[in-house]
Amino acid sequence: MKKLSRRQFAGGVAAGLAAAAIVRPAAAQAKWKWDLPSGYAATNFHSVNLIQFAKDVKDASGGKLEITVHPGASLFKVPEIMRAVQTNQAQAGELLMVVLENEDPIFGADNVPFLATSYADARKLANVQKPLIEKRLQSRGLRQLFQVPWPPQGFYSPKPLAVPDDLRGLSFRSYGASAGRFAELAGMRVTTIQAAELVQALAAGRVNSMITSGATGYDSKVWEHIKYFYDVQAWLPKNLIMANQRAWAALDDATKAAVTKAAEVAEARGWAESERLSNHFLGELKKNGMTVEPPSPALKAGFQRWGDELTKDWLGRAGADGQALVAAYKASA
């Protein structure tokens, strides 16, 4: 047997690798790439759900569509996300729907106080709200993908609360128009702060109270600054996941079907996870030294009184569509 020189051997290996490269199929390359900004921490259940959604789309499309999720307001802040998707700076995005309430009150239907306070009722409300949301998104060059709720909203306070007047003078963190109006009725000072900025705002003393879910309290380790949580279950706000219509139209039919199916799965998974984690988050607040309890009868009556005023205000602003939405919801409840 003829012995090969080192140079001949190296040359043979290189030739073999080149031949293998010719016959071996190249790794699949994404035909379309989407960015999907979100305003919530990477560990938040909404973000985890989005990341799984992106993986499901990639797998189901055979790698043709690759979606990169940008959590924690790392690409755009929550109030900027709709505009970013409209202008195709991002091809999809997630935001808290009530952030858009000043643009159109229908986006804030799930923040009408005490209208839908359980997951079952929130689902019924979502079913009648969705077609109206889809219509509004279409007029803005957007497409609705899916919606996922936060757990029921409770009140965080730096001190014990027994009667409505105990709220006066608190520095209240608002994330949307409804929460801000509630704070004004209760005599609190209002500052609008999105979730990604909440930890800094609490640490700096800019706010010391808020209405939000146990999930947000857990994510921001609110027990380091606030010691009381009153489980008023005011509403279940939803996150809206949308896509740019032109980016959607560019996809082939098979990829559109893959996105639609993945969105349906993500919505069901997100609702189930939100409900599963609801009590878990409250347990974590307790475990970390917070007092978690229902409101006193007097405090509950105050919340209900403010809620009635906010509901009347919302119905006035939402007009015929708002009246029809609430009527359809109550008929289904």
C-alpha cells in the first residue's frame, strides 16, 4: 500500500470535505425575519409564552419565518410599540391593550372596573371585544394575532387601609387612562409608569401605591417597598399581540397557517398559565412578608363607588360600540 505524504493526506481530506459540502443540504435559512418587542421581563409568563410562540412558528413553518422576541422594553417602550409595528420598524409586537384607551375607548373595555372579575367572565368579555379590536387594528394597517390576560388586579399600599379616605395623598402608579382616573377619584397623586420602569420608580420613591396584578408585584419584588396588597379583583387587563399587515401579507399561505395555529395555541396556553399562576403570585407576596387580604366592607364599597363612576365615564366615551359591547357581554354572562 502506497504511503501518502502529509500534504497528500491533507489535500485528500479537504477534497472529501468539499465533496461532502456539495451533497449535504445547506441549513435552512429563514425567508422572513420578524422582530417582536414586548414591555415585560424575560421571565414574566407573557414573555415566556411569546418565546414559545416564536419557536412554534419557526418549527411549523420549517424555518421560513423566524421571530425574535425583545422583552423588557429593550427595543421599544410599551407606548411606542403600536406605532413601531404600524411603520414596520417591528413586524409584530405585544402591549397592554388599555395603553391604547385614549386613542379609542374600546381598547380599554377589559379595564372597566368590576365588569369582568373572573377568568370565565374575562373570556366572555374577550369574545365580544375581539371583533371590535380587529376592526380597529385593520384600519391602522395591523392584524390581531392573540390576547392573553393578566391575573385579577389588586391594590398595593404602603400602609393599612380601612376606609376610602385612607387612600388620599398616596403616590399612585398608573399604566393607563382607567387606572389614572380611578386614582384621581380617590384623591391620590398620579404618575404614569410602565412595567419596565416600575422597579426604579419604587426605589426612587416616585410612587408608593398601584392597582396591578400579583404577577407585576412578583416581577418587581414589590415587597421591598410596599407591604400591603388588597385583593379587590378590579379587572383582568389583557395583552394584545399584533402584526404589521404588510409583513403578514408577504408570507406564503402555509406560513400564515403556521402563525395562525401557533397564535391559537399561544392564546390558550397564556390564559391557562395566567390562571394557574394567579394564586401562586399572591402566595409569593405573602412568603416575602406582605400582608395579603381582601378589602374591608367600607373599602370595598369605596372601590365599587369609584368603579361605578368610571364605568359611566367609559360608556359615555365609548359611544354606541361600547354600549353594544357591554350589552353583548352581559347577555353572554
